[in-house]
Amino acid sequence: MEYTVSQASMQFMTIAAVSGVLIPFALLYYFRKRDGTKVMTFLIGAAVFAIFAVYLEDMFHALVFRTPAGNFLQSNILIYALYAGAAAGLFEECGRYAAFRFVLRNDADDDHNALMYGAGHGGAEAIYVLTFGMVNNILTARMINSGEIASFLENLNGDDLAAATQAITTLAEADPRIFLIGIAERVFAIAAHIALSVLVWFAVQDKRNGYLFPTAIALHMLLDFVATYMSTASSVFLAEGAVALCSAALCFIAFMVWKKLHIEEEENEEGPDED
């Protein structure tokens, strides 16, 4: 059976790929211009994502899936979603904590570093997930439309052939709008990363707020659990709606924490009003 990827899908994939880069750097420019935070803080956030989420977490998953527990996890979407959420929360929030505790300790006087760091962490994820993912889709789509995919499939067999065929079918039959949803998903994710960064930042700056660190881990776990489970158990639109609600709730929590602790810090620095 021959497939063709529509022109609309190609265009929307390109828009999504470009957006995955533009959104993070727009935030970099915004926070740099508004708050004067360093570009290095953004880059540290990106580096921590690469080390803790891409390298260490992926290595952990590879080890787990080689054990009998891996088959069990992958056979039950509910259990798998719980596992995936727990892993993401632990690895990424520990990376965030380490960055604030050791790498950015000399910048502790400016709470806005939490925002810039979050933009870098979430922005790197956007490039990794959205841009790289869409570039891969575009290259595959071009192979499909040019007929080159047939020669590629000839070199596969068994499960690899079945998986590649399913991926090609899914890409060719996808509603073009689905590729634009990825942009909204990354916006929600970056907002969540900025919010989580606020919680962990204040946990590091004052031991009295230490409870915010496990809170960030738990909230990250919940967000990723919802995203993983809903993406399989429901339509993509319902899944993104659920993620948007979770992200909005997380941002509200972070806003209230920021309002209370950041404003308290400013008031303490200014000192009591003189009569």
C-alpha cells in the first residue's frame, strides 16, 4: 500500500519544528531584557535537562527495561505511567536542585534566576522533543512522498518492519492539526518547568521552605503521569486539555509561592518603614 503525506502536514510540521526553537529563545530574550538575568543561567538549565533527563534518565530506563520488571511495566499503561512520572520527577527535580544548590549558588540574591533557568530547562526539552521530533517526521515524510521509503523497509523484518510500517501509516494518515498541537503542548511544558523551578529555587534558598522540593517532585510526577496515561487512554485533544489544566494549576501554586516568598524577601531587604 502506498502512502502520501499531505502538503498541509508538511507545512504544519515545519511550523512546529521552528516554534520549538523560537519559543525558548523568545523567553531567553524576554527574561534577559526584563530582569537582566544572565544567559548562562538559561544555558545551565538546558545543560541540566540534557544531563539528567536525556542522558541519566534514559540510561536508567534502558537498565530497567532489560530486567523482568521492564516487561511488567510496559504491559500495563497505568503502571507504566506511574513509573514514567516518578522517574521524570526524581531525575529532573534532583537535577534542578543540584543546579540551584551548587552551580547557581553565587546568584542566590536574584530570584529571577529561577525563571530564566526554567526557560532554559523547558526550552531544551522543547527543542529535543518538538524540533528534533518534527525534523525526523519531515525527513520520513519526504522519503514517503518520494517513494524512497520502500527501499528502506526492504532492509527490515519482523518486529522492526511492523513498527516502521505502523509509524509510516500513522504519519501519513495523521490529521495535519495534530502537529500544531505539539506547539501548545510545549508551551504548557515550559510553563510547568518555570513553575517547578520557582518551587525548587525557594526550597534551596531557605531551609524553612525545604518542603517545596518534595512538593515539586510530586507535582512533576503527577503532571507526567497524566500526560503519559491520557495520551494512550484517550484522544490527543483530551490529553492536551488535561495537561493544560495540570500546568495551569502548577503555575498558580508557583505564583502564590513567588508572591509570598519573593515579596517577603523584598520587604526584608527594604526594612521597616520609618515614621
